[in-house]
Amino acid sequence: MFSLLFALIALVMLAMFFIYLIRGPVDPLIAGGLFVSFLACVVPTLLLLKPFESPEHLRRRREKSRQERRRRRESSD
């Protein structure tokens, strides 16, 4: 949920940056501030979307949970 919120804010900041560049005379300080704000929102988005586990560990954990569910179904039948 937080990654989607940060992604939305980053998208708005990027849109503001491009609108500021297109509309007229550009102050480099303001343009730089808008771009840094965009980057400050993109970094947490990417960190939150990145899996914290290695793919191999994640695969093993999913396989283990599948086996557990299978055992529960067999024991309940």
C-alpha cells in the first residue's frame, strides 16, 4: 500500500517537473527541487517493491507452504 502511495506521489512530482519545464522560463533551483522530490519518492517505492528474500529462499518457502496445505487437506479428509 505504501509503495503505491509513494509511486503516485512520484508520478505527480514528475508531472509537475515536466509542466514546469514546458511552461516557461525555468529557474534551475526550482526545477532541481522538483526533480529531487521525484527521486525522493521513487527510491522508497523501489525499495518497498523489491523482495527482501532471495528468489531461491522465496521459492523454498512457497513450496513448504504448499506442502503444509496439502497435509492439512489430507488430514481433514
